[in-house]
Amino acid sequence: MQESKSASIMDGFASMTPQMCLVLRDGADLSEIPAADLVVGDIVYVRPGDKVPADIRILASQNFRVDNSSLTGEAEPQSRAPECTDENPLETHNLAFYSSLATDGSAHGVVILTGDRTVIGLIAGMTSSAKTELTPLQKEIDRFIKIISAVAIALGIIFLVVGFAVKVHWIANVVFAIGIIVANVPEGLLPTVTVALSVTAKALARKNVLVKNLASVETLGSCSTICSDKTGTLTQNKMTVAHLVYDGRIWNNDNVELSAGHFQKDAPSFKMLHNIATLCNRAVFNAGSTSPTSEGGEHEGQSTLSSSSTPARIVGDASESALLRFFHEVRNSSEHRMSFPKLYEVPFNSTNKWQLSIHHDLDTDLCILMMKGAPERIMSRCDRVLVDGAERDFDERIKAEYEACYEAVAGNGERALGFAYTILSPDVFTPAFEYDMDLANFPVTNLVFTGLVSLIDPPRHGVADSVAQCRDAGIRVIMVTGDHPLTAKAIAKQVGIIQDETVEDIAAREGVPVNTIDPATARAVVIPGSAIDSMSSEEWDAVLAKRQIVFARTSPDQKLLIVENCQKRGEIVAVTGDGVNDSPALKKADLGCAMGISGSDVSRDAADVILLDDNFSSIVTGIRQGRIIFDNLKKSICYTLSSNSAELAPFIAFMVLQMPLALSAVLILCIDLGTDMVPAISFAYEAPESNIMRRPPRNPKVDRLVTVRLAVFSYLWLGTVQAVAGFLNYYLVLGSYGIHPADILFKSLEFFRTDTVDPFLGYSPEQQLFIVRQAQTTFFVGVVLTRIGVCLTCKTRRLSLFQSTQSGKHNVVMYIAILIELAIVLVLVNVPGVQNVFGTVRLDWHYWFVPLPFFVVLIGFDELRKLAMRRSAWAAHHLYY
């Protein structure tokens, strides 16, 4: 299974491989070859829409940009040019990586790494080599099985030796030793756990949580730390307009799904922003897609709309797509562009950092130059500013106001764009004029500054509430992203991962250098990837001791390091992510949660759980169900184990007191794999007894699935009551034949056997066998009917049975299971052919009512126990299992 999973992961990486590429070799013209044939030193040519065929260093480029979201988590395509801009390979502008999508422009590059040596290849290696650990539930079950098996085998050997000591026939001795082992091993436990987990997994699938590994269901409820990716997990992976700045003020779009119709559409400055954002924009609606789609990422240059009133997809850059989507609500963009035909365009490039277009206004017959780009570049080209429809001098005071606005939105991790225009002189510039940027035959300075628009990849709906629920449940959410620290911090504050000040915030508030602030005074921390590799174990302990943590600009190996350091602290770590860069951490984590819609094939293969709706909020649903199933498994196990004492007692009596066996091995299996199975499974449908999302995660070292208190309660109390009920029925049958309990002591070696030849108290050997068979049947009936009371006793661990039913928490499945249990007993006891197979006989009606008092005793005593727990902390500590 593990090899199959690793193969699926590698197949996912293989699907990312570009098949063909254009290469320059030996001074010849461009030729197309398989990407697998590339070698270091080859010169490749990459066009828009191509996947980069290897890790390359850029030699020459023209407005070249690549989508690095699968590597760094950045939703915005990144510019690439020949200049080295950073020592970090993932940050520098002169490197493009294998399998990244070229979204704009073109480039020539020299191959520096191929195959397994590329960044993607290294991630694939880390993912496939990451060791998969057992889940907490698997560890619990393995531990319990080892203990119960050791006890069963030890008892079997002890009674085997005792049997030989008292000269029991060796065949009978071996059979009964096997019976001892069978009685001690809960054969129905593993099927019960498996079915219970399957039931919960099916319920989770209906709530958009697909569980690939059944044991991971309980891990959801055990996790104490969630390391979550930002882009596409906490956020929508969809650039959206956050703020507009015009007429000297910031217009806040708190609801990032709010349309432009919310603003004053008739304001002159807003109209001009609308014109520039729509016209100086290369993004277009995809004519072939007119139906809306659900929220998703802007993969392969396509942006998704959430409004059903507009075409569903936009083809183009993520920022331009966001602008087009936002302003489309003011006026249909296609109609708008038809009123302003484009005459000339200068695309955005990393050198100028602006984009320019010239349009003909059909209404006024004037030509208008429009420009957008980096705010500082745009403002430097303006000498006027548009305020309330009038052009004013763009003096230092007004410029300072706009710069302050720019810094305010940039400080929130938003990307700001500046907008400007100028109306060209109609005496010179007409629609027929041949505009040429190389000749500089039109003005690109002395423009009119219009305003700013800031963009951000906004949080998903409900994420902030989910993070708050995790906090209430004692679960820490850590953001681990490849994005910029400012952006990561801004999103972390919006969703509630960071609520208090960082050292940077404290330094800014106090007006002192950051290095003068003691890190211990800050309750929140933002750690850049550049600091992770040099962190000592003491520094890791100091950072991970905080509850509000963001790791930004992290590489895949750093994400893996974060998970490992959390696990060293004994935490159960869940990792959520959707990109290729998340896959090593997903594989290493105790629970990997991948995104079902926007997630890569690699991340889905590496994960244990898939969130089908790509919503972080779904993981909270999973955590709740995981905690419920752990509680319910304890109830189910308590119920299942409680029959062992009643099954073991007849063998102990047989070996020690040498009385006829009160319960055969076949009937033991009828209990464990027959009557018990459906009631044990029905516990999976139990509702929680309290608000389980208000309690801290369980400590796997302390709060185990099977505890000493559970074993004592199950074996010594519940099991003893069942054994007494069975033996009472057993002795009543013998009494009906005039046989006193003392008469059968130390008689099993001579009488009541298949090889018996002598009569006993006047009963022939055949009659002796029939009496034992009838007694065994009544013992079996007594135990099974008493187990109905055990089932109801185990239904709650703290609440009264009557509280659980009065609150509307009816487990109908349990009631049906009890009826099925009764039906199975009736069939085993009364159907002639079945009687011969299982060694049962028909019973008189009064034997069916003997267990009723024990039924009442069980429930009555347990109600007193639960009442004491609810009223006394001491009782709760010592009696709660």
C-alpha cells in the first residue's frame, strides 16, 4: 500500500513535466525536442503558455513572467529578467524553475539543472522519502492488542499447565486452553473499530471531507497544531480589489466580494479610475465560458468570477483580472472598450514598472493616454491630480497624502497600483497618428494622477470563525507560507491567527529599533524563511512556545523542518496545503489535508484527507467528528470488552472447580462476532455529550483509548454482573433436574462428557449431554440479555441515560441494533437446524426473564455513578473512564 501511494505521488510529479520544448543547439535554429532530452548548458526559448522545461537562468527576456504559486504560494505571477536580485534562489529574478507556467512575455535561458536535481525534483525526493508514521489511533490499537494478546496467551498457558496437573485429558486440555484464549481476545473489536471509522468517514464525505486512510478519522480529533498554507487554503487564491484611493481618501472595501456598484459610480474620480482600470488592461473575458464556477484559483492565467451576472472566466494576469472583475459591475467591459478603441499599447515590463495604452474616445473624438503601474513610478510622472472632478497641482502636500495612503495599504500586505491619464492634444494626436514609444513621439510625463487601487488575495469566507473555533478547542493554527511576510501577517491578522502585537509592532508603537525589543514580550511572531535555517533548538522552543505564529517566505524543506520541530514537542500536527511545495510536509505530518479543487495531484496523493470544497472551515468539521469518534470508540470498546469476564468465568470454573463447562467456545464466538457486532457499531452514531470543541486536544500519552479505569469498569463491574446473570440461569436449569450446585463440583472429568459411560444421579450419558447443552444455552441467553443493559449503560460516560434521551439525542441505530441482537438470540435458540450447528436448545419462557433484574441493577448503579461524577470533582477524576 505504501509503495502504491509513493508511486501515485511520483505519477503526480510526472504529470507536471512539460513534454516538448524549444532549444538552441550548436548555433542552429530553434528546434523542438522532448524536455527529457535537455542537458545542462542547453539554451531554451520559453513562450507564454509554456511550462519551463528545466531550472534555467534567464539570459534575455521580454516582459517575461511566471506563475510560481506551486512553489512559493504567491498568487501573483512573478517577473523574470537577466539581473540577479536576491541570494535566495526562489526570490531572485534571474531564475525560472522547472514546471512553472510562463504567463506573459518570452525568455531565453540556459539550463542549469535537470530532472531530480531541479527544485521540483528535490521536492519529489523529499516527498517520496518522507517516512509515514502510525496514526495515534493505530498506536493505541496496537498497544491494546499487544497487552490483551499477552494476557490471553499467558492465561491460556497457565490453565494448560493446571489442566495437565489435575490430569485432564490432553485433547480436552488443549481445547479448553484455546477456549481461554478465545474468551480473552475480543474478536469483534477490530471489525467494530473499522466499521465505526467507516461510518464516520462516510459522514465526513457528505461534509466535504474525504478520508483516504480510515485511521486518520480519529487523528483529526487528536491534532493539537494545524500548520496551514495561506494561498488557496486560508485565502481564495483570487486577487481582489481591497481599497480604492481617490479624492484624497481611502475607500475601504471590507467585504472583498462587494462589487464596484457599492461605490459612488457618478463621482468623476471614480469614473476615471474605472476608465483606466478597464481600458489599460489586457485581461479579457473568455468568450467560451459564460457560466459561473465556484471559488477557485487563477491557474494557468485564468481568473474565476464569483458573480453569476458576468462571464465565468477571465483570461489574463491575476491583478488585471481582479480589476476587470471589479469594474465590470459598473459597466459591461466589452461595451466600454468598444466606446474607447485602443490605438497603441506599451505592455508592463520589469524595467519601467508601468503599462500604457492610448484610446480614442468616440464620444468626444479625443485621444486619451492612460497609464497604470507601481505607484511611485506613476506619481513621478504626474504634475497634476484629479480631485472631485477638477485637475489641481500635484504639490508635495497632496503627494505626501497619497504616499501615506500607499504606505497604509502596502503595510496591510496589499499590492497597490497607481493610475494616471492625460488628454492628448487633438491638433497633433489623432486616431491616425502613428504612435511609437521608441521614437518617444508622444508625452509620457506631466500626467494627471487619478488614484490608487490596492489588491489582495482575500481570506475565504468562514476561515476567521474556524480559526476562532480551533482556538477555543485548544488547537493552535500556524500559518506556513511562501508569500511575503507583510502579506502573510496581514492575512493572519484578518483570519485571527495573529491577534496581538509582534516585536515589529511594539517597536513601531514605541518608536524604537526592533532589535531593542525583547522577543519574549511579544505574544505573536512572524518568522521569515531566511531565519529558519540558522535557528537553534532553543530558538525553536522559544518560537513554538508562542500561540500566534506565522512562517513566511518558506521553502519546501523549511516547511518540513517546521512540522518536524512541532512533532518533537509531542504535538499531533495536521498540515493543510494545495501546492507541490506543500507535499513533503503533507506526507510527514500526522495528518495531511490537501485541497480537492485547487490542490495539485501531488499534494492530494501525499495527503491523508482531502477537503473537497477547498475550505479550511471543513477541517473544523473533521476535528469535531474526530473527537466524537474517539469518545464513541471508548464507549464501544468498553461495551465490547465487558463480555470477556463473563466468557472467561465458565472456563475458570471448569478448570478450578471441575464443573461442567457453562459456555462453549462456539457460543463465545456467537457473542463476539454475532450478537455484539451491531450494538458495538451503533455507538458510532452517538451524539456528543457536551461541547467537545470547548475542551483541549487529548494528550496521547495520558488520555488513551483503553485506560485502567475503563478496564476495571468493564471487566470487574459490567463483566461480573453478566457472569452472575449467566450462572444464575445455568444453575436454575440444573436445579430443574434436581442437581444441586455442590453435586457438580469436581465431576467434569468423569461426567457430562462425550466419552462418559456411567450415569450421574440417575441421568444417562445422553441425558447428561442434553442437560449441559441446555444449561449452556441459558448461560448464553443470560449474558446476551444482560448485555442490552450494558449497551444502555455505555451509551453515555457522564450524562444520565435519561438526559441524553430527553435532549433529543436519540440514537435510533442503537435501538435497531438491540432488536437485531434479540432476533439473533431467538434464531440461535429456537431454529432447529441452527440449534444443531451451535449446540443450543429451546428454552422455557421463564429463563428469558431471569436477566431482567441484572438489567435494572446495571442501569441503576451506573446512574448513581454518573450523578456522583457530575456533582463531585473527586468522583469525576476517579470514576470517569
